Amino acid sequence: MMMIEMVLSLLSCILTSNPSNFKHILKTRFNVYQNDSILRRGLIDLLGCGIFLVDGAEWKSQRQLMSHEFRTDTFLQLVESITMKELSIRLLPLFSSAHANAFVLDLQEIFGRCTFDMVCQVAFGYDPHYLLPALIQNSTPLADAYRTAIKMSMGRCISPSIFWKVKKFFNIGSEKKLSLAVHELRKFIRSRIIEKKEALLTNNSDGVPSAFFDRMLAKSDDHKNKSVFDENFYIDKAINLILGAEDTLCSALVCYFCMRLYPPVPQVSKQAMKDDIWPDGTKVKKGTRVLYHIFAMGRSPKLWSENWADFEPERWLEREDRTGNWRFIPKDPFTYPVFQAGPRTCIGKEIAFMQMKLVATIVLRRFQIVPAVEGYSPVYGSCMTSMMRNGFPVQILQRCQNL
């Protein structure tokens, strides 16, 4: 167990990597621990009242709505078809070109572009063409605005609030960049929502709604009444969906076999609404920030033995007594909370696994992916999600024959 008490941004903060404490925070006393106020203030201009920043009844309502949609056969088929399309017309041709020209690719950048295209198509039915099948990649206003907004928002969360608040007041520096990026992002999403709303009102939509927000609008009566239709509600949900799908899937694809060591979300912060005592005896005062450190947990010798850094598939396998065959044994989600645990378990977990399996299977059947520099060790640099600070330069080698 790692527990450190410190003062961050003038607030007491407790860090833990104890699974018992995780379960206490994420499940047993779920209602006591709400979103961190510092994180909320830093991200609210970007994420608004979306699912990542709300608590209580509003969070429950949004989660129920999204969870239901994520489980429908129509939605799963949409995700699968878009993933296959992105692979066949862009990612595989790009890898073939990289092999033919001995071109070094930044795998993190390529997967980032690929997942951004996919999530925009799933969410809005819009293809930003951020990933091209050519070796030289382009820039798109939507993707640039999103990346800038993420970077500037995270900068707020790791610096004293007085600094960014002064810059926001004078509209200078990083705050000016954030304002412009958020405006561009919200303007685009608003135009897509208005376009779909008008199509629904005039019965001019193209058949059965397919994209996520097409389906949300079609099922809701809000679009029929201009007085109650809240564009910002749908815009907030859209940006939260992009964040949840694009960033976490990108980091998971790059670290497919290493999510224990490099979890998509390395740590999560909450704030205690009441005095509390954790299972290990730690006393938590009302208003205290608590960080459960998923990154540290994945490297704990107490949980994963002294050889925690070694690749051992047997960690997840167990022999059946009757047949002698290996079978997969999932870890307790509070010991392996890569996709969170308890009521806030990631609702897109199964979709993410489906996409990762498709990408890994189809790509590795055709190509070997090797570091461009022998012995290269990526430098971990956490942003909103786990990322490699300088990317991951690789060479693409085509296999002699398909497996």
C-alpha cells in the first residue's frame, strides 16, 4: 500500500494504491466521493455538464441513457463496420506504404488519428479524414481544436488556479488558445446537431438513424420543441464521448499487452463529501482530495509479485483440473481497475476490447511492428490519458504470407 499525504493547490490530498481502499471509494462509499473540484474547474469549459464531470442524479441519468445505447446490436454493428472500414482503406494501406518505403511511423500518432476518425464517424456520422493512407499526414481543424483543448485544459489542472484564471480574465496565452479551440470544437458539433435536428423535423433523415447522436436525437422528443431543446446538453455529451472513446482507445492500442503497467487512465481524483475512514485505517476529512493511483497499483510487488515487470500470460490463466486446458481468469476489478470499477465502470469497455481485438488481429496477420531504434524505451508522459511523451517510432515489416 502506498499512501502519501501532501498539500496540492492548498488542499490536503491522499494517494492510495490499496485495492481495499479502491473498493471503498468506488463502490462501498460511492456517494461520499464525488468529482474533484479542482479537476472540475479545470475541465468544465471543455467538458461542460457531460458524464465525466457530473455526479448524483444527473450522472445516473446520462449513464443509463448511454449504457442502453451501447448494448444495442445496431450500435455494435456500426462500431464494427466503421472499424473494419478504417482498417481496410487507411491503416493497412498506410502500413504497406511504410514497409515499401522503409518509412518510420509514430505508432501513437497513427493510432491517435485512426481512433479520432472512428469515434467521429460513430458519434456523428462524420469522417474528418484525420488518418490518410499516405505517408504524409494532414491536419484538420476539428482534430487540431480537440487536441489543443485537451492540452490546455490539462495544463489548468496541474498549475495553481490563480495563474490560469488571470490569463482567462485577460484572454491571453494558453487561455486564449483554449477559448478558441473550445469555440471551434463546439461550433462544429453544434452544426451537426442542428443539421440532424432539422432533418428530423422535416422527416428528411436518411432512413434508420445510425450514428450515436442521430439515434439519441431521434429517440428524444426535445428536437420537436424549440423552447426545451438544449444544444449545449448534446454538445457536452458529444465532447465527453470523444474523450472517453478516442483517448483511452488510442493509449490502449499502443499498450495492448501492457495495460496493467500503462493503464489508459493512470490515476483518478475524487473529493470526500463527508468525514470517512478507509479499510486500512486512513482517516479522510471532508473536502480532502483523494487520488487512487492505478499506475502504481499495476507495479506493486505485493499485488503482482517481485517480477511484476515481466510479461507472464500465466498471471491471467488457470488450468482446469478435469481437462488440463488453460482458461482465462479475470482479475478482481479493484485490483486491476484499468477500466475503473464499481458504478462508474467504463460503459464502453466491451466496445474497446472488440476494437482492440479487430485491430490487433488484422494488423498482426499482415505486419510485424518493431521499434525503429533497437532498445528504444518510450518515456511515459501522462496527459488526460496515458501517452508516450515523444511518441513511439516504429518500422513496419510485411509478413511473407498471411497467417
